[in-house]
Amino acid sequence: MIEIANEELTVTLLDANRDRHLMGARYCAGGYIFQIEDARLGPLLSGPTYPEAFDWFNGQGIPDSFAATPLHPRRGDDPSVLVLGVGLCRRDLSQVIRFDEWTVESRGGNTVINAVTHRTDDMEIRISRTVVLLERTVISSTTVTNSGDDQFTFTWFPHPFFPPTPSAELVCFSASVSIPEGAPFELKENGFISRSRELSGEGDYAALAHESVRGMTIMQRHPQLGLVAAQIDFVPSLLPIWGNDRTFSWEPHHDRSLAAGESSSWEISYHF
């Protein structure tokens, strides 16, 4: 694992090449934030099975994912797909066939840069992921470059896992949101989404409708810190929330289509 730290926070990331026993087809290997620890308060992040157990599908900390849109290289009957940030995987995403090699670089004690180039017979895609710790802010930025000849479309989303709080209040978004009927969540007058009942061990999901037009600020309730703030610089194409009895998460999806030679960059910042 890789650590970047200052007097207040320690950010632990998985090493994209050396920690593959903790990885699978679901989450991006480079820039995987496994835990953030406060010097006084201890660990600040959770997971669907944390702290008793861990598996690569559930994950923990702040992973992110391209797995919603696996790419299908032209390989005839080859039963594999390319998952960005991971490598070649089985079509059902149950197994990684080949992890692609990342370069991992630390700079100045507060920055970790990960980069990978995926190559197939008809695709060449470079991904760069940078995680920076500035005082109590963690910034995760991503750039995807299409170095091949064909256009492709992808979806990326962060999946931060926060520990449960005694309060029923969970999260507030800077844009207006609405909750689908029947979900175990409700929107309070103060703008916070709250649990309308205890969340199940298996987890409860809701895809929110929203009115964001220029990015979003997210305020997350936290049992030790009171609030954690996050900012995204893109308009979510989908805005799910999910939680069980051990964690709560939101997953703003970012959709892009890249023609040959095009790049796309975006970032999310977390303020602890």
C-alpha cells in the first residue's frame, strides 16, 4: 500500500500492481483510496462489510469504477471485455483475466500519480489518476485519452463509503433532488436526505432525479466529523445513493464519448 500524510490525515491507497489480491473487476486499480485516517479520530471511511471482512466486489474507502461500461474489443469469440482501470475481464465481470500494468509515482510527499495504457488489437486508451492531499482536502483527478482510431463511450463514478451515523440524516446536495417512490429515504425540509427506516444488511438503493447544470457540492453526515463536504466538476448523468447497516454511499456517474485523439479530465474533492 501507499501512504501520503500530513499532521492531520493519512491517506492509504492500494498499490495498483502489488495489491492485486485486494482488487477485482469492479474498481479501478490506480488511485484506489483504501482508507483515510484522522490523527486524533482514527479511520474515517467504511465499507459494506467493514470492519469485520473485506472482498474485492464490495470494497471499502473511496474506490471508483469504469465497470458499468466494459468495452468489447473485436476478438471474435474471445469471452473477454476491457474494463478501464483494470484490464481484460470475463464478460460477467466475475474474474480478471489480465491486470494491465500501471506506473505508480509519488511526488513531494502529498501526491500519488498512477497511469496505465490499455492496448488491444483495435484500442489504445491511456488513463492517468492523481490523488493529492492538501491540509484536510483530498483531491482525486482523472484523465482518459483515446490514442486509438475508434470512438468509445465510458461511464465513471466514485463510490465513497461513509460510516453510519446515529442521526437519520445522510446527505444533502447543492442541486434540487427528488427520491423515487418506495425507496427507504425521505427528503427533509432542511434539504437533507434521511433514512425513513433502518437500512437492510443487503443494502438499499435509489436513483435520484436532480437539477444540476454545472457540477455539484455534496454534504455528507459523518459520526466523528459532523460533516464531510465533496465537490464534483461535472453534471451527473445518474445519481444513485446506496447504503446498508454498515455504510452509506453516493455515486455520481460521469458519461463521456471520446473520438480518436480526444481526452477528458475531471475531478472530485473531499473536505474532511
